[in-house]
Amino acid sequence: MEVQGGGKNIFIKILKNPRVLSVLSVGCMLAFGVLYVGQVNSAATKGYAVRSLKEKNIELRQERDRLDIRIAKLRSIDSVTARESFLGLQKIEHATFVKPVANVVAVR
């Protein structure tokens, strides 16, 4: 029984030693400092990634807008008439339109 109690007393004596306490304190501060630097580095890396993704998003939106404008120009009447021979289009003389009749359905 005294062996267990003696072990406790030695541990308490070691902890009461000012040199041991200062070494433990410095060790804890270093460990927390390393953890802090790791977290700051991780946050900075994620911030950089987010910023680069936002820049890429802006570039892609601008490219989409340019392509939308180009599509609108190519669909315009002037563009189609300029390319009608290339596209194999012919002018029609008389157009006939089909008018749907309301409330009419077909059954197979």
C-alpha cells in the first residue's frame, strides 16, 4: 500500500519543482503555438482557394455573356439573310399557316 502512496508523493514533488513546471508550461505553449499556426495556415489556404474560384466564376460569367451576345447576333434576321445561300435557304412565295381548333383531341 505504501508503494502506491509513495508513487503519488513522488509525482507531486516533481510537479512542485519550478523547473519542471516551467518546462511543461513552455511545452504546452509551443504545442498550442504550432496548432495555432496550423489553423491559420489552413484558413489562409481555404481563403485563397475561395478567391480563385470566385475569380474563375466571374470569368465564366463574362464568357457566357459574350457567347449569349454572339448567339443573338447569329440568330438575327440580318445574319440569317447574309448566310441564306450557305445554309441552303430559299425564299417562299406564299405561306400557309395551320390554325389549331380549340377543344379537339385525337384518339389512337
